[in-house]
Amino acid sequence: MSNKGLLIIVILLLLAVFTMVFMRSNEESPGEQIANDFGEMTEEIGDEIDDATTNPN
């Protein structure tokens, strides 16, 4: 295999590694997911309480 072929393989491997690192850096950790879900749940409960106390039905 020539030097050019090895260089192309190395470049492709580096590109794959950088792509994986970038994709993992954008994912939320399990702790962040739990915190976000808890925040959304709290907000929904607050909205339901607000709807129940402001709408005379």
C-alpha cells in the first residue's frame, strides 16, 4: 500500500473519531435528562393547577 493510501485511511479514521466525539458531546447525560423531565413535569403540574383555579367550571 502506498503512502497516499495510508494517509487517506488515517484521515478517514480521524474524521470518524472526531464525528463520534462531536455526536457524544451533543447528547444529554442521564442526570440532565432526569432534571429536564422533572422540570417539565413541574411546569405541567403548575399549568394544570393554574387552569383549575382560573377557569370557573
